[in-house]
Amino acid sequence: MIITLVALLAATVVTVPLARRLGVGSIVGYLFAGLIIGPAGLRLVTGISEIRSVSELGVTMLLFLIGLEIRPHRLWILRKTILGLGFGHMIPSAAILAVLAHFAGLGWPAATVVGLGLSLSSTAIVLPMLNERNLLSAASGRDAFAVLLFQDMAFIPLVALVPLLVGNTLASHLAAGAAPADVAAHFAHNVPWLAVGRAVLAVAAILFGGMVLADRVFRLIGGARTPEVFTAMTLLIVVGTAALAHWAGLSASLGAFMAGALLSDSEFRHAIQADIEPFEGLLLGFFFISVGMSVDFSLFHSEPLLIVASVAALLVVKTAVGFVVAFAKRRNVATALRFAAALPEGSEFSFVVFAAAVGAGVLNRAQSGLATLTVALSMLVVPLGFAGIERWVMPRIARRQTPPTTPIEEGAVVPVLICGFGRVGQIVGRLLSVRRIPFVALDQNAEHVAFVRRFGARAYFGDPARLTVLRAAGAGNAKLLVIALDDPDAALRVADLARRHLPHLTILARARNRRHAQLLMDRGVEHIVRETFASSLELGERALRELGIPAEEAARTIFTFRQRDEALLTETLGFAGDPSRVVASIEQSVAELQSLFEADRGG
């Protein structure tokens, strides 16, 4: 076991940084690590099932953390999206794949199981793949998550359906012209009512535990001031709900997601999240390694053309269906491509469906082996393909994709140019409009630009980190450049570009945090507004006034604090990379502030 653990960790340390350096993402690194050390490679690790049983906890923890971020009322609001996208993606994919499987020689029951199993997509692959590229909050990420959540909920009915497809099936009764009462009796006899009862009981137990017990237990443990027990309780909730769901025949990931969603309004939410994240990342990595290890190339050698055709058909069908679904939802080309390219792989749940089909006699072992290898190879190919699309295709689409609006007026004379027209940029623009000061705004979200132009905003699609775009938007004649971009790295690139090629501009920049502010200062940006600093000061001033401190004294306290903090920001600029000097400077600043406040009270 120790040698296995050493091999897993060593492969992770070598392949994952290399994959990230090559720009293909960490998931691809984990998958190739599994290929290298598994049965198809160096054979350093052979116990795939044991590793997968442990590593699937990573998938469970990922779903629990996602549940923590989603309030139950938000799920209710999203119900139409979840059902619409879920049905729209899964059912057509399953139908087309089932027809193809039938034409390949399978009977209709077997083809139906294969089509339904292959229509599922991998939560464990898709969510980390989108998350590491900050796409989960984008339209493509939200849509993909809706499909995955629907599939998680459909998984149990799907497994329950498998036994109904064998032997004296419902379909054969109908074909033989059986009476409706006989058909209903056959259906009632074959439905696993015990499993249904277990599922209902498990869901009720998870609801009761999440809504009634969890917070009370956490308060009791928190009062004992033992962090390790708090961590143990957090892990117990995740593993316990997963085990309960598994006992009931439900998806363990779905059980963990429910528990997370129920705790999303808890006062302990952030502490729970901090405890789970370190375990989730490593175990999820082990899951991907186990997928890489499970690829059985002996089947590939015996039927190479059939396997290549199966993988290609799976990827083409589900990608095409994804495109149609995204366009039906009126997504632009970039969003549709990301959505479609994220979901064509098979799922970890596909393995369970095929195993259940073998147990029920719907599939034989050879058919199940082929379907399982198709899923495993698709899980290996999709992260590579998605990384390639992000690296080479999406930049070209971004350059070509323009909204259906008037092009940038070349050389337009405007005093203010706003880079980034999201929450911050729009407020700046509204203030300028109130004073009738003309401005031009640049943003890289084509749908967003088209929307705000309906209200008369002079917003244009374009990358403000390109000099040609800045000049076309009128930067050569402008007086003021406002950098209000969400992406800190993009903001730094715009600042570099403006300082080098447009030195006449006065630059005002939004900083995400203290370190980002210092990086902007390094580039010569003098007017910097930290994102949370101003709101924090206002909140602090109101708190002082609510506590009975006179308004003038509270305002003076905030003014003094602001001056000292801004001075400290400049003082620590030269040694921001030396933690000891930064700490010493902060301690000195705190002492000076205290002496100032004491002198103020004494006066």
C-alpha cells in the first residue's frame, strides 16, 4: 500500500505541473499519470478498484462543496433550466446513440441501455475542467452544471429501468396486445419497491439532518474549541450522507450535494468549506488517475476500428446535440462551443449502468467491456480536446465574434475610455452620463455589450489589452482611462500597454486586493481604488456611529485610518515579497494609529 501511495503521489508531482505548463490543465496530467503507472504502462499500481473506491470520495466532496455554494431557493428558481437543458441534452443523445448501437448489431433492450449509459456526462471531469478555467460562473458553466445535476437525479431511475428491459418485458407485453390491467400488474411486479422505499427514507434522513441537526451539533463542537473534531464532523457529514445515499441505491454524489445545499445557509458554511477543500483536491486527483489506469488496451488491440468508431460516434453525437441545445437557448458561438465541448464524454455513472445491465442479463460481458472502454477513452480525450479548444479556437472566435452593433468609431473624440463594462464600469458610466460627460466602453462579452447598448451606452466589443482596439476606441484623443476589468491579469496588461504607448492618459484603476494594487503601482498607476476598501470603510464608519460615537469623530477616525493605510500601501511596495518586513511595518502602523487615536481622545 505504501508503494502504491508513493507511486500515486510521485506521478502527480511530475505530470500535473508539466500538464499545466503545457496549458492542457491538471486533469489531463492526472489521466496520463494513471496511464503511466497503471496496468497499461509501468504496472507500478494494479489495484485500480481499491484506489477508485477511495478516490470517488473526491467527487463526493466536490459535489458537497458545490452544494454549499447553491442555496435551495436558487435550485427552485433554476428548476426550468435544469429540466429543460437536462431533457434537451440527455434524451436526444440517448435516442441517437441507441439507434446507432442497434444498427451496430445490438438488440433493442441492449441498445437502449448503451444509449442511456453513454448519454450521461462526467461530473468529475466537467466541473473541475470548467472550474480551473473560471468558467463555472459563466453561461456555459451554469448550463453544463444544470445538465449534470439533472443527470445525477436521473441516474437512479435509469438503473431501476434496467431490469425492466430483460426477459418478459413491458415492451413485449404491449406488443402482444396485453390488457392494460395486465401491463400495470407486470409493471408493479417488476418495480423495485424496496429500493424506492429506501431512497425516500434516505432523502428524508438527509433533509432532517441538514435542516435540524447539523447546526446544533456544530455549535456544540464549536463550543469545545477543538478544530480537529470540527474537521472530523465535517468529513462525517460528507461521507455519512454519501454512504446513506449509496445504501439507498442513490448516487452518493447526489446525496452529498443535497447535504451541501441544506448547509449553504448555515453560519458554519465557510468553516466547513475550508475544512473540506484540501481533501477534495487530492482525492479528486486520485479519481482521475484511476480513470487513466482503467483503460484496457487489450480490447483496443482486438477491435481497434470498432472502438475508434464508438468513441468518435459518442463525441460527435453529444457535441452536436450540445450545440443544438445551446443555440436553442440563444447562446453565442463561444458559449455554445464551450457547453458542447464539455459534455460529450461518458460518465463514471456509465460504469454502474453497464455493470447493472450485465447483472440483469441485458448486456453480455463483451458488450459491457466495449462500452466501458468507450467511456474511459472519451474521458481521456475530452479534457485534451477542451484544452485545445480553449488554447487555439476560443481566441480566434473572440477576435472574430462581434455583436450586432455599430463598429467602433475610428478615432472618436471622447474624454473618457472605460475598459470593462461590468458592475464597476457601469456605475462609473452612469455617473459620467449624469454629468453629460461622453465616454466609450470596451468589453469582451459580446452578449453583454449588445444588451447595454439597448439603453444608449456607447459600449463596444473588443479586447482592451490590444493597442489597435484602444486606438480605434479613441484612446489617442482621450484624457482619462478607467480600468474596471474583473480579471486582475488583464488589468495589468492594459496598464502596461497604456503606460508604454499612451503616456498622455491619466489612469484610474480598480484593484481586486492589496497585492493587485501594489502591482498596479509598480506600473505607474497613481489613482487606484481597492475593490472592498471603500465599502469596508463606509461599513466601519456606520458601525462606529451605531455604537454611539459622534458622527464627526467617526468620520475623523475613518479619514485617519484611510490616510495611514494608503501610506502603508506605498511603504510596503518595495518589500512586498518579504513577509517579515511587511509584518513589522503593519505592527508599527497599528501602534502609530493607536497613539493618534489616544491623542485625539486626550485633546
